[in-house]
Amino acid sequence: MPLITVDYTDRLAGSFDRRGFGLALNRLAVKLLDAKPEKCKTRFRRTGENVVGADAETFALVVVEVGIFPGRSAAAKAALSEAVLAALPEYLGAEAGPVQAAVQVGELDHLAYRSAVLGG
């Protein structure tokens, strides 16, 4: 916990510093959710087709979903969402153009969620 997924428009592939943003997301989760650094997991998924509004060519799209265990306040979730949106521009290249961004912080089913380090 947390389990973070970042979907991003394929046109950002060459300009989006995903590793830097992932590390920033993990640091924000540690700071704002009191998460343990080694428990933060962030993955990126490049999406080929996205439509934002009436003109698909106008906006690139980044959607961040953060799954956390129950118990965090609505204020903590909102603070994380705001911090993620504030951090994102630093990791987008200047050639990204307009980017529509969204963040959703939701709760994981703590009774069903499992995580493990395998091998090695």
C-alpha cells in the first residue's frame, strides 16, 4: 500500500519523466499518508487512444489512481490529490502541450489485497 497506477497518452512517451514522477508520487504517499517507502508501488501504462472533450488532438491525458487501505481522512485523500496535480507539470516535457490530468484516491479492500517480494 499504496498501489498507484498512472495512465498516460502515448504522445507523452518521449517527454514524460515517468521514473522521476513515480519517485515523487512515492515520496508524497510517504509524507501525506504515512506510508512506508518500501510498500509504495507505482506502475505506468501507456494508452494508445484517448479522447478528451470534442477534440482528441488538443489534450494529452494523464490519469493517476491511488489505492490505499481504509482509514485515511477525506482531507488526507484530497491533500494527496492536490499534491499529485501540483507535482505533475515538473515531469512533463515542454513539448507535451496541453495536458488534461485527473487524480482519484480510493480505498483498496484490505481483506483481499496481498503483496509480496518474490524470488531473489
